[in-house]
Amino acid sequence: MKRSHKSGLGFGVTSGIIMPIGLIVGLYSSTQNTGVVIGGILTAAIADSFADSLGVHVSKESDHQYSTKEVWEATIATFFSKFFFALMFILPLLLFPLKIAVLTAVILGITILSFFSYFIAKGRNGNPWFAIFEHIGIAVVVIAITYYLPPIINQFFG
């Protein structure tokens, strides 16, 4: 796989998992409304995919190590991988009651992140267990913050 594709895919997959999980958990915690959660994911999938792909684009351009073609390949790979993975989390919300859908989305996200972390670590000849625990640890922090923060925010602004 080309390095530009790897770069975009790696960024898109991880961000396309962490962002929707945090959004789902946060919106569930604050609203318990399936429509709001789906609307939030759709909105963020579009806006965040464009924002992150532009960020990768500018980052690669400023690096001066990539050709124009590689910059665009990384940009496009970031957008589509991020967008696809973010939209994937809508499926549990359409199939299950909200509480079960949130739990399913978290398990799905952590599972995919674990597999992805494993393959990335193996490709770098690193310790896959360290990579898995490191990346899951970050996901757990995001989940905890996005679950506990909305009620606190609602106390001050709700």
C-alpha cells in the first residue's frame, strides 16, 4: 500500500472510530434521543471528515516530502475512511434500542481499533499489545469524558 494511502487511512480509521464513539456516548448521556444521536453523527461525519482531510492535506503540503499527487491521495483516503467509519456507527442506532446501540457502538469501535492497532504495530515490528492498550486507553478516556461531562455542562448551562 502506498504511504499516502496508509497515512490517510490510518488517520481516517482512528478518527472515524474515536469521534463517533465520543459523540454517541456524549449525546446519549445528555439527551437519550436516538434522532439527536443519528443527526449528530451525520453532521459530524460530513463536517469532521472534510475538516480532518483538509488538515491532513495542509500537513502533507507543509511537510515538503510529498508530491502533489501523494498529498491528494492522503487527503482523499482520509476523507473516505473517516466518513465510512463514522457512518458505520449509525447502523446499531437503527437496529437496536438506544442504550443497547450505544453499548454495541462502543464494543464495535474498540474491537475495530484493537485489530487496526494490532496490524499497525505488527507492520512496524512493534509490540501489538502495547499499541492495543495504548489506543484503547485513549478511547476509554474519550468515552469517560464524553459520558460524564454533559450532565456537568447541563448543570451550568441547561
